[in-house]
Amino acid sequence: MLGEDHSLIHEFPEYRDIVVKLSQSNQAFAKGAKHYDALDKEIRKLELQGSPINDEAMHQLKHNRVELKDSLYQRLAIEKA
């Protein structure tokens, strides 16, 4: 769906406390989470503007977001275990 929120907290509400904890205590995670949320915001903005970039560029942004999301999720899962 266009303009849908894919922020970490929205995607993983069950990990909310861990996201907050890691964002405050782990510089690498915080940097990745900040980049992920900025990328998600950029994608949503572009979608709501009718995708004023070519399909390949949009696909690359979404690919980058999903790779970063997977990486961050792995860290969350380790922390929860």
C-alpha cells in the first residue's frame, strides 16, 4: 500500500522496548535504526508524491530498506533471546 508506515516500531511492536534500549545503548544499532527510519520516510514521501523517480531507483530504495530491516531484526532477535 502506498505511503504505508514501515518504521521499526510499527513493524516490530513486540520489540518496542528493545528498540528503545538498543537505540540508547548501542551506537551501531542506533545509527542503523536512524538510517532505516529516514529511508522509510523518504520512500513514503516519494510514494505520496506519485513516485517522482524512476522505477529502478524506487526499487533500489525499497531493497536497501528491506536489507537494513533484516539486519536490524537480527540484532533485535539476538537481544530478545
